[in-house]
Amino acid sequence: MLSCYDCKNETCVTGHIICSTLAVDLQVTVDPDTVTGYRIKATCSTSCRGTSPLYYYWYRNGQLLRNEHGPDIDIYTSYNYYKGNYSCTIKGFENHRSTAVCILGKECWDVTYSSEAICALKGSSVDISCSYKHPAGHTPTSQFWFYEQQSNTEPEDLSLDHTYERRVEYTRNNSDHTLRLRDLTEEDAREYCFRFETDKGQKFIRKPGVTLSITSLRVHVTPAVVTEGERVTLTCSTTCILSNNPTFIWYKNSQPVTTVHTTDNNHLYLDPVNSSDSGLYTCAVRGQMGSPSAAVTLSVRYHPRNTSVSVSPSGEVEEGQSVVLSCRSQANPPAHTYTWYKIRGPESVLKMVAEELNLTLTSSDEGLYHCEAHNEIGSQNSSVTEVDFAGTLFFGGGNYLSCFVLGVVCDSGDRLLIFEVDSESNYTLPFRAPESSVFISWNRVWLGP
């Protein structure tokens, strides 16, 4: 497109040249009927007219052809001298030339691929693109993509291959052509080439084509064994470098990972890692969430916690009855050793190493117990649990109640005694014993920590 000078009322005048529009169109065209002969006719077309014949300048490969000043030139196909790109202009517009057009020679034929290699996710879609060119005077009649099934065989249009049925889509835009493959499988990993044919029966293929690699996402955890408080790195890896600078997304138990954790490219950092971070982790590429990685279990090790003692049976227990104390805790890995202690004064005395402590209650078994749970990370003590059983108290006649029962003080004041009076005696607290001596049955219950 060339700008005219001295434009007036949609007419441009420069010297003796008059243009019918505000711009001058210069274009090299080729007579299609001559492209297969020994002499090709090229024409410099313009929208301008002159009061006298227009004076033309022709260029081949950017060099001025000194003896060509008419609107048409002949290009002889049997001479290498004539091969190349042609452009033209007219006198008065020497600094403005038409777009160069390739008319003759191998350089007029080409396919340029947008990339030599593409890495894509299994199950996703991929676009493979190219641009192509051909000599002026040719019109493309067929364009398609193919992969070489056997050497020395005629290429087969990929869209007609039953293994690609309904998975192939072509997009054309002038001399640009794009192949879209959907629902990629591992068998799609191969080299793809573009082929076109013109109305003159000439075909062109550019090899090598585009190598397509298919990969899946995989999550790797570092270190392999994770302990609470450490720094952990999860990496979303592939067997080839994904094209188009993908953005990775992380999921824990199928839910997006919160921004509490740091992400960087294909990495997720848990620093420090907590037991609550344990779960199933997957990664995906934004825009291709339908092709996530397989889930990887992150198991965070931690020392025992919430260690407690349970007693069976619960409720009232008679002397001589069997009782089982069980030690429970939460730990990863699970606790492998349980140690039982009975408190005697300021000290704890080792009773047994087992998950359960079995007692046949006697007066010597009454007291305060606790357990300690151990795993390879650490240990934790439970709180104290009191063990005693039902019994009988004797009160002398006429005396106010004064006693010390398993650490609970009760006297003749207004303190409440922590035991139950036999329902048949109908005594209440505080109370005075009758004039005659009396035995009052009492029952205690299991006390928690």
C-alpha cells in the first residue's frame, strides 16, 4: 500500500500520475495459465493511471532489473537466473514497492512449523501449527496432516484414519494451517508432517515434521519419610517439558490446596509440615484439569498424643472382681509400646509393659494409675486415673463422722462425704452416728482423672 502526495477530493496527483483513491495499490500477479510452461508471465498491477504511459521498475530478489520498465515481464523457467522473488513500483514512488512475490525456484515452496517438538498431557488436547507458501499462480487444492506409517507410501490424511476418528480438527487461515488432536493417548506420540497440493498437480511436504511426546503428571515427595515439623517439597513432574509455560494447580483430598502453603512453578512447599497436612495429593495443569496426576499419599509421622486410660467394666466394682485398664493414643506410626505406672507418694512405680493392665481388685491394687505410649518419634503420658472398690465403714456410737478415705477428707463439719450411704439406713450428710455402734455400707465409683 503506497501513500500518494497532494491529495485533493479523493484524487492523488504526483507528476503526471493520477490515482483514483487516496492510496496506490501495487501488486505483482502471475498468469496461472503460464506457470507450467517454459515462460511465466508476471504483471505489475496498480490503481493509478497516467496522462502518459506509466514507467515501471522491476526487482528480482531486491535487485533492480535495469531493462524492464513495462507492466509485464517474462520469466523463463529453464534458467536459474530467473529464480526468486519479484516486486515492482512506478516512477515517482521508487521508495515504495509492492510486496515481493516468489515466482520461480525451490525457495518458493516451503512449510514452516511453529515448533519442532511438543510435549502434551495424556487425555488433553494439543494444537500443531504451520505456515506454508507456494509460487505465485498456484492455488492450493488439498492440505492435510499425516504421520509416516511406512516408508515410500503415499501419505494418508490423518482425519481419514480410523484410529483418529472424531479426534482430529483442521483450522485454516490463509496460508496458516493447524491440526488439533483431542483425547491424546500414548499411541499418539509420533512425528506429524504437513502436506499440500496445488491446482497444477504439484505437491510439497516438509520433513522432519513436529515430534509429539505424550506424558502424564506424577507427584514426588521429598523427603520420602516425613516427620512433623520438617520442610516437605511436593513436585509435579513430567517425562518431557510441557509446552506453553503451564500453571500447576495442587489438590489435597480433591480440594484445592489453600494459600497457607507456598507454590513455585511445579512445586508445593509444606514448611513446616503438620500432621493435618496428611492426605491424598494430586496436581493438574490450569486449563487441563481433566488430566490430573494420580493421587499420592502424604503420611506425616508424629509422636503419641491424646493418650488416655479407659476402664472396663465401668461403674461399681466389688473386691475380687477383674478390671481391665486400656491405654489408647493417636500416633503415626501407631504406638508400639505401652508402659503402666502406679503412683506411690511422689514416685511412679513401673507395673507392666502392655497395652492393657489386668487387675483382680484387692486393697493393694487401689490407687492412682497412668500409662505412657511410645512410638519411634517420641512418647506421651496419660493423665492419672483412680482405682478403688466398694467397702464398709464402722462408726462408734454417738460420734460425729471423721474419716480419711482414699485421699478424700471428711469430718464432723459441713463437708460432704464422697460416698453413698446404704439406702436402708436413711442417713444423710452431715450426720451423727446412733448411740450404738453401727456399720454403714458405702460404695465408691471409678473416678476419672
